[in-house]
Amino acid sequence: MRAHCQTVCLLALISTSHAVLAAERLETALDIDNLSPQALGFGLVELQPHAVTELTGSIQHSVSNQYVFDRKPTEGVVFDGELNLTRLALRYPLETSLPGQAELFGSVGYYHHGEGVMDDFIVNWHSWFGFPEGGRSDGNSDAFRYQYARDDELLIDNTSADSGIGDLRLGARYELGNDMLPLTVQMQVELPTGDAGRFTGNDDIDVGLGLSGSAGSKIGDRHAAVYYGGGLNYIGLNRFGASAGKIIDQLHWVGNARAGVLYGQPGAWKVQAQLDYHSKQFRSELEPLYATAFQLSLSGTGYLSRQLALQAGFIEDLRTRISPDFVIFVSLLWSGADA
């Protein structure tokens, strides 16, 4: 645990370092998902404000921790565990006869659900700042349970650590408009390469369509910008952690939205804050299943070379029990540009 924390802290410090200048657009949104178990099977469209002009790639590792307990007369749910997710993503510029810029993109992740080691830290964090514990205690520290019951029948009972490849995302973007107010149209499909029984996918195809944009301004050699976007998604059958059968009444049409601000020096460093939202995903009496989600992300990025950057940050849930209590992430970003 100590070595892991030291590594994360070191990467976070490096990510704010000043590096060699390179010509680069700063308006890149954070690739953030709701990592709560019930939401992992929903392939919401990735809302990026621009299409790339050169091949880019990233590898991101995130650690999320959640404790949720909710019970009603006919239903009950427990999410108590930690997720380690490593995601690989590529974005490829596409030449077209159209006047705008186009790209193809894809990503896939490897998931590990287990007991984890962050529970005590989160309890102390909440205690220091007077935040509610939400049911956390020393008695359930570093435990693992994903359980769902209806009408006194336990339909999902995951208590053993598990790992697996997630669903494969593929899509295309086309950026149109002028430099002052660009708009980017994007379409995405998520293929069922994951496994619902392992909480790595939903065993069906998801399709999403989104529209996003940005506006920025130079301030000396610095750059400030805002970006925004929204999407509509059709979600196939989500088995919600079960290997077969329909477990809970699912909503197939789900909306998501994103807004962010950033400030930095192109090719050297940037800091950004981002808000992510998605609409409810199930019909249920349980708040972790029926409610909408809001997450706030903060990050810093520093350039190690003209083509390589390091990013680190954390995510905090703004609506508790709908998304993880706490997420930290580190990303290594590569660009084919050689400015």
C-alpha cells in the first residue's frame, strides 16, 4: 500500500512539471466514466471537443472505491469494493474529401474488482473534513460484496475478487465549423467483449451519438478554454452482474453531458476541471439505481517531451451513492506530433 501511494504521489508531482514547449491544442476532455458497478455496462458516448490531426494514444490506470447500502421493502443492494481499471485508447486522424477534420477512435479496458486497500483512507478523509460516512465503518473495511436482492431472493451475489477484459468501444468524430466556434459530431458503438457476470460489460451492443464544442482564448503565452457536449445513447440489455436473464427493469435511452474548463501553457502544462452527468439507468426504488449521476474531476498535466505527457487527477461524486466515493487516476498520453 505504501509503495503504491508513493508511486501515485510521484506521478502527480511529475505531472505538474514544466517541459519543452510544443504546439498543441489544450481542449481535450478527460476520459471519465461512472465506475460504479451498476453503470459499468453502459457505453456512454465519449464527448471530445475536437477531432485529432495526428495519431494519439493513452493508457490510463484508475482506482475507484465505493460503499453503498440501500434497502427498500421489495429491493436491496450493496456495493462494497474497489475497482482497478487500466484502459488503452487510440485516436486516428482520417483523411476525407470534406472540409472538416475527421478521426476514428477506440478503447478497451481491463477490470479488477476486489477488496482493495482505500477504505481506511476514505473513512479518515471523511472524518477530517466532516463528510458523512454513508455507512462505512471499521467493521466493513476492505471487504468485497456486490449484491442485489428482490422479493427476498438474492439475485446477484459477488463476494470473490474477479478480473476481465471490458467492452470494446469504437467510433468516429467529425469536426466542422470555424476556429472560433468548432462543433464536433461523434458516433460510438460498444461491442460486448466484456462479461456481465464479472461486471465488465453488459453482453449487448450499445450505440451513442454526441455533439460537443469549445471556446478558448490566448492570455500571453497561456491559454484558457471551456468545452462542453451532450449525447444520447441506446443501451442494449444490461444483465447487471448476472450471467443470464433480466435482473432489473432497465431504461434503454440514457443521456449524458459534459462541461469543463482548463488553463495552461501549450506544450508545457495544463490544469482542468470537468463535470460529468448521466441520466438514470434503471427503474427501481433504490437510489443507487434510479438516480442521475454527477461527478467532478480535477487534473494536472505536464509534458515529459515534445510527444509525451503525464496526467494525474481525482474524481469526487457530487451525488453520493450513485458513483464512487473517490477515484484517482494517472494517464500517460502520447501524440504523433513532433512540433
